[in-house]
Amino acid sequence: MSSIRNLRTFLAVVRYGTFAAAGTEIGLSAAAVGLQIKALEGELNCELFVRTGRSVALSPQGQVKVAGIEAVVRAYDSLVDSDVSGELSGSVMVGALVSALMGAFSDALRAIKKKHPRLNVKLYAGLSNEFARKVQKGELDAAVVTQSPVLLSSELVWTPLYTEPMVLIVPSQASMPVNVKLTPDEVLAKLPFLRFDRRTWTGQLVQNVLDSFTVTPVEEMELNSIETIIELVKQGFGGSIVPRLANVDWANDSRLRVIELPEVKICRRVGLLERQNHFRLGFTHEIKSYFSATARTY
């Protein structure tokens, strides 16, 4: 019977598209990956991949086998998920917004890793809408994402963790034009506006905030990174509307000013996205318990 290692190698090839790329991820040469796949094909008595030069594609038989192999690997992982003491172990794959890793979620991971030192958390940074697809397909065990503006699949569960108010950020007073007052209307009307990618879930929240003003901003750039926007604002490129990131100390940043928007009742809600049923429920329970215990709004 094939080892779990061979099954993991198969899933790595499915995910990364070539033997070489899969090998780089799991620490094997392309040749070693090929030998493991050949051994697995021999045991399953079918061709799993169609080879074309250096690239490979799942064969019809391989496509049928993916879900079953994923289930076997996850079932195996669940056996080492915890011991009699309740300590979690093994590997878990989690997606997270970079902005979440800068703040509250990094605190949660630190606490969970301290409590469960044998747990190996593999983190992937990205955008919420991308993570939703990966969680549904089983490529990730869970992901820390913003609340979706659209209805998600019934297979998925989103649990709120914390809330971040939307704020207006501008450069420090020294970098501001002298004729711009520090009010939302003045800033939006006169300062170049750096917009977060409107195609993303957070970008749609930004648009909702803008819709609450009568002023139309003069757009300078559109970016898909809150962190890059913040840095450009600090350098004097313009202003922006972003979530006030949890645990990031903007109040003491001499290059940045934060303008609160008390009349705007729009917040970014950050939560944990997972499937209804999966083999890493122990880990996701720890995340939700941490935030339930801290229960903060930033």
C-alpha cells in the first residue's frame, strides 16, 4: 500500500502543476517526485497524470482520485491532530490577510503555538476572495478573511473574530499641502486618493465609505495591498481610506495621521473561514476560542 508520503506528493503535483515545482515545495528532486508518482500509479493501476514535456496534467482517472486521496491524507492527519493530553500536532494550512498577520491574528498564532509546540502551521498570504475558493476546494484548512459581500457556498462557515473601523489616513502635517484642512471632505476633495483594489472585498467596503460622502476623490492609484498604501501615504503620495488595523500603533507614527470617521458606521469584520466538516477542527476551535476570550473591537 502506498505511503502517506506518496499521496502527499500526488497532491503537491496537483497543486503546483509540475514535478519540479512540487519537489521544490516538499523537498524532493523532480526525479524523486516522478518515481513516487509512478509507484502510486502502479498500485492504483491507472495513469494519474498525462505527461507533456516538463508539464503534467491530471488524467481523467487522476481527476476522479483527487477527492479520495485528499480524504485519506486528512484522515491520517486527524490521527495525529491531538494526543491524550489534548495537545495539537501535525501540519495545518492556513490562509491569512497580510494585514491580519501584522496585527491581531499574529498574536493568536503566537499564543496557540506556545500552547501546542508540536503544531506546524503553514501560512499563505493573499486576498479574501482567493482564499474562499481554496478553502472550499480543500487546498487550505481555513483562512482569516474579511466578511464576504456576497453569499458564500453552504459548505463554508465564516465565524467573526474581530472588527476594524474604516478610517481616513493622510501624511503627517509636515507633508500635507498648507491649503488642506484635516477634515474628510477637504482631504477627499483636494488630496490625491490611493484606492484599495475595488474588486476585492475590502475594496468594496472602501467604496461604501466613499458613497457616504458627497465629495468625489481625485484618484491617484489603485493598489491591492493595504500595507503598500499605508507606506505611500506616509511618503506623502496622498490619502486613503483603510481599516484601522488591529494591534498596529498608528497613534505614535510621526509620518501618519489618522482621521476618524464617526459618522460612517462601516467596519471591516475579520473572521475565520472553514468548511462545515474538516479534519482540523481542533485548530480552528483554538483560534475561535482565543478571539472569544479577548473579544475586542479595534
